[in-house]
Amino acid sequence: MPHSKWLFFLGCAIPTRGISYEISARKILTKLNVELIEMPEFNCCGLPLDPINHEAMQILAAKNLALAEQQGLNILTLCPGCASTLKKVNKTLKADPQQKDKINQHLKETGLTYNGTIETKHLLQFLKEDIGLETLKNVITHPLTNLKVAEHNGCHILRPKKIVTFDDPEDPQTLKTLIEATGAECLDYTDKTQCCGLPSAGINEKIALQLARDKLNHIKKAGAQALITICPSCHTMYDTNQPRVEKTFDETYRIPILHYPQLLGLAMGLTPQELAFGELRVNPEKITQQLATPTTQKLDVEPPLRPELVSEIEKTITNGKFTKVENFQKEYRLE
């Protein structure tokens, strides 16, 4: 399998709310002979600032792109919002020399210059274009036959369409195809391209929970044993907030929400422990027990994160101090 090297852009959500996504992605990429180069100097991609100050968003994104150019490496990210934003700014600035010069005036203060010489890919696009379906099928050692799952692409992975061009946002096929490569069956269901609801949570939490409820109802009706996500924010909405949805509407789902690398990792022969299944809020034990074989024996899910550590992390994030989060990453990265 050819060796490749990429600059790993984690963004803001992954280190704080998506550690199981990061761990599982690192595990499967290592098995795919992908070398990930850390990017400790990165800042936010800029997406949250866009509605407030478009130019500030461009500056933040361009700084990340300039840092990648210094190392001569393309960017690989797990967050669709980060991928979409970096792609959009890259294309915009390359097509507008005047705005590019203006942004570079700001970057000059940091000793950086944006030139437009690298590209950004989300993990989903990378697996489709750089690894390829046949290669993935060749590394599957434990096909997930008899497992029925549903997919959730989210909003940013394929939008805006003129910027993100590797699939159709109205009828996406990439994630479904990659799921099927593991041997699992990917079920269709009503409103599968519907938003998870998280973006509306800051305005009206009830609307966000209702959107999540609708999606979970449709997934349950389809008979899916799990939902597969590729976005840390969508995963938070369906996994972390699933108990809240159940309590708010007096309903029961208990649908495990897996990051795609966790699903792929199982099919590659990695254990739930290696793939950080213990960090999931909704217990995935029914899935892991179903997939247990005489060779793997019992696929125990590792114990959940200690409550006191979760409390420390939440307080740290709220206060804007990331010392504890960094300690958390060191303890759970499983390098």
C-alpha cells in the first residue's frame, strides 16, 4: 500500500468533543499507511466568525493554509465544516488576487504568506479519491455482515456544491458506498439529508431536539442498528444529546452513533477498545456482541470516561483554558 503524508488539522470540536473520532481515525489511517503530521500552531478554521466578520474568517483560514504551505503538505481534516471553509477560502483567494493581497497584509504580522499551493480534503473525500474503494475492500478482514446501519452525511460535507464537488449534496453516495465496503448494509430512510439540528440549538433548543427526534424516529423505523456519522457536531447531536431527546419527548431509541472510522476499524480487525468505543454516550454493546467471533472472543467495550474527568473538561472548556483538555488528549489518544 503506497505511503502518503498529510498535515492533520483537528479544528476546535475534535479535541474537545470528538476524541473518539480522532482516536479511531488515527488507528485506521495508520493501517492504511498514512502518516499524519501534527499541526500544533493551527487556529480555528474561521467558520463560526463568518456571519459576523467575513474577512476575519478568511484571515483565520488563510493562516492555516499558509502554515500548511510552509511544510509543503496538503491538509486532511475530520470536520466537514473545517474542510468546507478551508476549501472555500482557498478557491476564493486564488481567484481574487486583490483580496489575496489584502489578507496577506494581515498575515504579514505573523510572518506568514498565503500562496494557494496546497489543498484540503475531508477524510471522506480522502478515502474515496486517495485510498480508493478497492484498496479499502482489500484491508477488510472482519466483514460486518448482518449489520444494518443508517448514514448521516450532514450539511457541510458537500456544501457549497460549487466548492465541494466530489459528491451530490442532494443524493450523496460516497458515505453509503464506504459503509457497504465494510460488509454492513446501509439502509435508506426518510429525510436522510436533513440537518441534525445542532446549528439551531443556540437560537431555539427545542427546534434542535425536535429535528434530532425526527431523524432518530426515521432511523428506528428503518430498522437500523446504528447511525454512522462523519461530523463531530452531528455526532454530538445524536450521541451526546440522544438521552435528552428521549427525556424531552418521552421516547426510547438507544441507537448507537458510530463515527465512520469506528465502523471501518471494526471491519479491519481493530477492537472496540482501540477504537474508543467507551467514549460513546449511547452504549454500543449490542453491536459489539453481535460482531464477536471465536477469534475475537468477547468484544468488551472499555469503561466510559470517568465522571470527574468529564466534569473537569467541561469546566475547562467553559472557562476557555485548555490545559486539562490537553491532558485528556494525552491520556486517551492511544498512540
